[in-house]
Amino acid sequence: MCKENRILELGKIFVSRRILAELTTEKINEVISWHQNGCIIMLGNKDWIEKPPHPLAEIVMNFYQADNGKDTIQLSTSVDDDGNRTTKISFSDESEDEQRGHFDLMNPLMIFIKIIKLR
């Protein structure tokens, strides 16, 4: 467990159509949880440490290997000029192509994402 108890605020979450089509709800929840809680780093001595996201970071990006071994899942959380956060989840090869469309996960017709809350 991480010594610093910080969780990244995600704000409005958008997911690409391809992610919704190719990944299970469980996998999407898993990568969102990893993104919120920070990154896990293996040190040179083979020890693992967890580094929480910095609360003042304007952009936080993480990349995870998809289960198929070929694709990379990209998560990015950014802050706009008004201080609002937005998180986008897509495959890295579609991240620059906004025309493919992103869905707002807060829409009840979309899949449910369990947001981890601080205790």
C-alpha cells in the first residue's frame, strides 16, 4: 500500500468506442483504478514501490498493455483553465483521432465504472 494516501481526481470520463467494444468492464475498471492510484515502479534492486499522482499535476498519463499483447491502453487526465479535470481512455493508436468519438461514462446507458473513494 502506498504511504501517501492520494487518489487522482478523474473528473468527467470519456472512453473511445473501440475500448468499449474490445475491453471488458472489469478490464476498464482495473486500468482506471491503476490510473487513479498512481504508478507502480520496479527499482533496480527489484523492489516494487507505488508512486501516487501529484495533486497539482496538470496532466497525468499512463500506458498499459492490453491483454492481446499488441495494443496499448492510454489514459490521460488533464486540467483545463477553469480547473476542471477530464480523463480520456483510448488505445494509443487512436488517441490523436478525436473523430472516432468518445463516450461520457456518466451516461447511465454506458457501462458502470466504480470510483474508488478515500476512506
